[in-house]
Amino acid sequence: MPTIRRLSFIGLEYAFAPEKAYGMSRGGGFRRQGGLVEVETDQGVKGIGEAFGNPHVTREYFRMLEPMFVGRSVFDFDHVEARVRNAIYHLGVGNQLTSCLAAINVALWDAIARGFGVRVCDLIGGCGATRFPAYASTGFFSDDPDRQLEHMMAEAAAHPYAGAKIKIGRGIRSDVERVKLAREAIGPDKLLLVDINGAYTADVALECARAIEPFGIHWIEEPLPPGDFRGYAELRARSPIALAAGEAHHTVRDFRALIDGRCIDIVQPSIPGVGGITEAKRIVALAHAQNLRVAPHVWGGAVGLATACHFLAALPATPHTEHPPHPSMLEYDMSDNELRTKLLKTPLRLEDGHVLLPDGPGLGIELDWDAVERYRVC
């Protein structure tokens, strides 16, 4: 039985010029941060996983978790996770503890799959697809005169993406102006999605939904703060546009409240945010049991994007079979982020608006360790 010989954590940061900062309704920034956890087994097999968020904070949680995993079977994640959650429950779940657990979880799946010579998707549900239609995650707020909404939408329109998602949430007039520009840029046939990042109250979100409905919006993402479950339920009952959320919800318990409360139409677990592939699979089971759509949230680096591809590949088609009304899409971040574009020896391929599943065992990726060292901060 392979056991965990060693775990290591590498904190990463990509910073760019402050005047190039971009962001959302709540603000912007000029740094992209994250981290990597590498697992090595006693048989010399290695696996890699990505952590989201401030790497200096994640590193401290990693130091606490590391001795709990060393010496355990590579298959023991659920047992160690339960011990962690039960023993230090007072630390909560919406923090770097969950992000660190997620990185360890993915690294273990990667190592297990490499040990068997199969892909991660083969282990977590089977491979239902190797090409994923992408929607461009773009349209950020920016003070850079060379990187305004019209520039970003022209870039998105130039590629055969299934759709594009833009940031709104700074007032109804601004919302309508941005949505109108975006729709004109990408044309009538591509899907248009909007993201408020939780900046509105239910009444303002409803006003926004009614104002932008004529532009054919596929979904409104995070119209309300994550804890406003009742507001979500009330808004969903009245909104003319489908609601999506999950980026700021953590673990299956949060998602049970969203799903059982019929708060949203599209369930968006973020693998680093919920604690890994294992917890994300639990969330998908709840969503499918309630006949809700699943569209994983993807925001981070190259390892996280590859992980999302394997996760999407393993999702069964439900309730439809061969004729889905909408494609199961992969969020494809188009922001400036070298942690996504520079860390792999062979970057993930984008072909005809589709991201291709990496070839090879495990996650199917190999890190460029020179690049990793270039962005290393701890």
C-alpha cells in the first residue's frame, strides 16, 4: 500500500504594474497569488495540487496539516480530512485551511492516478469528454486606458468561445451600459454571462436583472453576498435571469443550504475553495439529486485549470443525454496571470474555442520548475 513519504508547499505570486490593475465590483488588484502542494509516495510517485489565495497564510496551515498526512496511505484523505475538520472546527471553513486541504487532495489524486498509469478523470468518474467548450472570463473593471471593456470584448469576440462573462455591479446604469457594449461586441449568438461578485442587495439585484434581461443574459453570477441564502431564494423566485453561485461557498454544508433552499439555478463549486475534488464530487451529487446544473468556478493557475478539466470530464450528462440545451462549459480566465500561462512545460491547448484535456497519466501536466522558482515567494 503506497504511503505518503513527503509533502512540500511552494507559495507563488505574480505581480504586475499597479496601473494595470483589474478587478470586479468590490475592487481590483495587481497581484495574483496561489501555491502548490507536492506529494511524494514511498514508491517515488509524485503528485501536484493547487492552493488558492495568500501563500503566506496557506503555508502556515500547511505546516499544521503536514504531520497529519505523512506516513498515511495515499487513499486515506477522507479520514485525515475528517480528523482535521472535527479537531479544529472552531477555525471555520472559509479560509486557507480549506484551500490547503484542496491542494493536498488534488495532489493525492494526481499521485494515485500516476501510480496506476491512468488519468485523474478515470478515477473520479470516468472520462466523458476530452474537449470542453470555453467561455471567456473577461470584461474586468480597469483604469488602464489600453485595457477597457471594449478591448477585452473585442479579444473575446475574435475567438470561437461559447460565450463571455463580464463584471458588473457598480450601479444599474453602468450595468446596462456594459452589458449593451458586450452584447454588441460578441453578437447575438454567443452566450453572455454577468458577474456581480456579491455586491448587491436582493432588491437592487432584481432591478438589475430586469434592466439587463433584454440583452439575453445566460446567467447572473453571485448577485448577493454568499451568506444571504434567503435573499437568494427570494431573488430566484422573481428574477427573469438564471442565478449562479458557489465561488464564495465552502464545503458541502454551504452548498446544501444553496441547493435545498432552491437559491440558485447553476451550482458553481470551486475545487480549491471547497476543499478539493472529493468535496466537489459530494456537492455535484447534491446538485444532480435536485436536478440543478453544475458549472465549476475556475480562477487560479495552470494546475487548477488542468484539475477543472479532469473534473468536467468526469461529470455525467444529466438529466439530458445526447441533446443538452446548453453546453457544459469551462471558465477560461483571460486576465493577465502568468501563474496560469507560464508554469507548465506544455501549456493546456485551446483549440477552436475548446480547452483540451491534457494527455498522460494523473493530471497530464508537467511543471516548468524554473518558472515555478521565478514566481516563488515562500
